[in-house]
Amino acid sequence: MSDSGEITREIRINPIVPTESVLIATARGMRPKEAEERLERDTRAVVDTCPFCRGNEDRTPPSIKSYPDSGDWDIRIVPNLYPVLGDDRAQPNIAFGLQQVIDGYGRHEVVIDNPNHGIALHEMAPRHLADLFTVYQQRMAELYESDPRLRYVLVFKNFGAAAGASIPHTHSQIIATPVVPENVQNEVHHSREYQSKFNQCVFCSLIDEALTYEATIYDRESGQIRRKVNVGQYVVERGEHFVAIKPFASRFEWEIHILPLKHQADFLKASRTEMDDFARVLRRTMARLDKVVGGVQYNFFLHSVPHGLEFDNCQASYHWHLEICPRTSIPTGFELGSGLFVSTVSPELAAELLRNADIDGD
Ligand SMILES: [Zn+2]
Ligand SMILES: [Zn+2]
Ligand SMILES: [Zn+2]
């Protein structure tokens, strides 16, 4: 049953990071964009002037890696021309009263994830997508091994101008930093607390809940139904090893998380068979988003257990995942000032629309 006609106004707490919350404020008439409002995107396969297109390799710094390593490349890693972090400085950390500064030491690389200039993720071959995520795994492992000062390797993608992509050719980025980003730190911290209280992984609990939970919540006084939670209500897509979930409390209207069904803390431990299934789930999820949102612009980022001694005890509590955040609205002053994100589409409705989207192939 859909609650699409209902007006919802409630603050939901993120179960993984309880300090984060979202205001779900839906109203009649607030509907996802119609198909005819699809955002235009650059779908050209080759652009002569593009530095990331095949044949223009001399317009980027020399490759760090190419896959395959001879002949035409399918995936290429190059240093970022405008890195936000660099490995060329060795100045010590600065402490001046309360103003602590950690040197911007690190690595910043670009992954040209397909030779086809304007291809969208859901248009890529499943095998290519599995290769891409395998390339991420290999490069992440190399970066962790290359320098013990690098504490976290973040893989992310900005797709579309609204998501901050400055070059239209499809690409993703790898940033290796000497600090663990706050978002990951918060997830690591809270999931460790959950584990010590309940002796289980909070992400696994959420998956179990999404796949098995069923409940009706009644109003204490009137006895009327306040909310119904159905089995699979938050599930958008499911494979043999992975599930795509619309989080109950998500910052972005169309945000989706993909997680391994079996507990696994470290993305680097996923096998090739698992990557094949992951690629299929990701591709179908992106096809659903494209169908429902229309020419979706998004960020995705990989969250995996950080490397380093103090994270060795997080193997049971942390659970790697890919967060996909479509950018359909710009944060308002209220959101930036309060830290409270506002979502105008209820997660239940979003999940239902995505699940029911008519996509072809597998
Ligand atoms: Zn290009
Ligand atoms: Zn788990
Ligand atoms: Zn996360």
C-alpha cells in the first residue's frame, strides 16, 4: 500500500549515525519530475577537444595505470591536474592555539572510467562496471600499501554539473588522505557502539529489517494507523550478493545505498564473483533512477573500513557500502544552517516508484 496521498511531516533519525537527521516534509502536488523534464546531458561518444577521450592522452599527465595495459585502454588512472591534496609538501602539522592545521598531504587521482565520453553508468556493460570496481580495489590497495601515512582512500564520482563535475567526460576520483573523513569516522564510531551494545552489525540489522520486518504502528489515543512498514518496502533492487536500499532517513530524496548481503567490512575483500553481482545491481539501480528522476546527476562514494591498527577491531561492526546521492535540489540556508536535511519525497514513495520503474534487460 502506498502513502503517496499523505502529507508527512516528521524528523527521522539516521539509525547508523544518530547525530544526523532528516526532515521528511511531503505535500500534495510535490511529485517527482515528469519524464519530459529530463535533464539534457552530453551523450556524444567522442569529443575532439576532450582531454579524457581516446587519442588525447597527451592532454593529461601520464597515466598511472591503464586497463588493459596494452592496446586501447578501457579504464585509465591519471593524476588530478588540480589536486586538492598533494604529496609534494613535507611541512609539519601546525598547531596555533585552537587553530589546528593538518598538512594537506595526500593523493588525488582521476579515473577515466570509460572511453565513451557521454555514457551513463547504466549504459555501461555489466562486465565493464565490474572491471571498474575491481580497478578501484586494486588502486586502493596500492595506495594503502604505498604510504602508512595515508589513512583513508575515498573513491567517489560526480556526474553532471549539479553534482560538481567540471569535465563532462564520465570519470571518478580517488583521494587518499592522512585523516579519516568525518562521515566515515562517524559511521565507524556509531556502528562500533551498536556492536558493543547489541553484539551485531547495525548495517546487517538494517538489511534484515528491510527484508523481513513488518509492522503497523497505531496512534496510542485514537487507535488509528500511524504508519505501516511492509516487508521489502525499502528495497529497490536485489541480487545474489547485494541489495540496494532506500534508507528510511536519507538526506537526499532519491538516495540509495548498495550493501553486500553477507557481512563484509572491507570493500577490498569482495571477490570477483561478488563484483559481478554488484555491477548488475548497480547498473539496474542506476537505470531505475534514470527512469524515475530523468537524466539523473549524482554523487556516489564508497565507504569501507579504514585501514590502520585502531580499525582492526571494526571488522565485525563495520559494513562497506556504496552511497548514491542524486542531486535534484540545492541545499537551502535552512539545511546548511541547521544541519537538518529536508526531503520532500517520502522514502517509502521513492522506493516504491524506483522498484516499479520499468527497466529492460538485466
Ligand atoms: Zn571525452
Ligand atoms: Zn554487517
Ligand atoms: Zn556511508
